[in-house]
Amino acid sequence: MRTRVDSTLPFFEDVAYGNVMARRWSTRRAFGNVTAAAFVSGAALVGGGCAGVDQQVNSQHRALATAKPEARTVAGEVPYTKIAWAVGQWVKLAQRSGDVWSVQTLSIVAQDATGFWLESETMSPRSEETSRIKMHVSGYDPSDPGSLKRLEIGDVYTQEGDDRPLPMPSFIGPMTSAWILKNFEIDATLGSPTEVEAPAGTFSNAMRLHHVTAFGPIESEGHSWLHSEIPIWGIVRTVADDGDSETVLLDFGITGATSKMGD
């Protein structure tokens, strides 16, 4: 099941780590900031600069992000359509903040009567341990664009390395949902379909958009390319106009994801 993006959908948005797909609109809702970005996109926010960074690991991550595209071309649908969430979907992304590259894998690992369980795994050159976050998301259905206004983050678990997963306080998820939706603004303009490359391949008919985001007093501007065959958030590539951050797709799958944190 897919969602068509055209003028019949006055409200269409999808946000991951501050990157968005949308018709032109301005509203106060999205995921972002420290906890929500880490939960929803699998991103462990890393600051600029290289203090405390394992340069060997950072170089390995940079090499992944700048590798030549795989020898595959993936055709996209026009107008842009979005894959419905399903258990087993996953994406692997390289994300840069300043000079620091981290690698995150975001997966849909379970579904129940009220929503989905999303799990992220982050490898950062700032930490010797792989960090994981698992959270319950309800109220969101990619086939219903307006449902993002009803998204709720429920139970959240964290794990460092091989340690036992630990539950976060029960108020963290709901508090994060409410706070982010209240304080986040974005204005996005949809461009024409285009071709975009990433290490995961070459993607035709990608949706290009320009977006200005404001999180409280902090404002940023950038571009994103999203594709109808990429699950979860659809991201192939994003880049901030000031050059300080970017995201690139390393790999993806429609099936095969399982939890590394247990049930």
C-alpha cells in the first residue's frame, strides 16, 4: 500500500533526523532533537569537531559514505508514492556532523495491535560501544499522511554494547512526542523528479525538496532526495546548505530485519 503525493494531499510530511519530505507547508510537528531523532531515525547525534574521535573508525565510516554507487539502478514511481511500514524493513545510513561520520541502521522489528517497534543501531567513532535504541511508535500510518499528527512514542529501551537492554522512564516517550511536536517548524518546497546517487545505488525519479527547519531558536536549511522504493523514511541523500551535515543511504531491504535487543 502506498501514498500518492499530489495536490489532493494538503498535508504530507515525513521527518528523519531533521530531514523532510513534504508539499509546501509550514507547521509545528515532526521528529527531531536529541531523543526523538535518536529514537525515530536511529541517529546518535554527534557534534562537530574531532575531539575524542577514533580517527581510524571515522575514516572507515567516511569511506563507506563516499564509495562509488553499487551497480544497480532503482526506478521510482511518478508521482512519488510511499511504501507502507512492515516488519522486516530496514535502512542503513551514514550520517556526518562536522567532520564526524557515524553509521546507523534503522529497522522495523515488530508490530502489535497499536503500532510498530522500531530499533536503531548506531556505530560512532566517539564510542567504543555500539548503541541501540528500541521504541514503540503508534498512531502513524504512511498510507494516511495526516496520521503524523497523531504519532506517539511509547516504551523506549536502550542498550550499550552487549549490556542488558534497559527501559527508559515511562514518561520519556510521551514527553518527547509532545515537546517535539510543539517546538519544531518546517517549510518545505517540492522539486521535480530527478536522479540521485548514493553508495546503495542510482535512484531515478527521486523526489528532491528544499527545506528550512526551525527547532526553537535554531534554524537550518538544506535539500533531501527521497525515493519510492526506500522503506521507512525514503531517504537516499540529504545535505545541509552550510555543508555542516549530510546523510547518505548505504543499503536497504524490504525484508530481513530482526531485533538485536530481544522481545
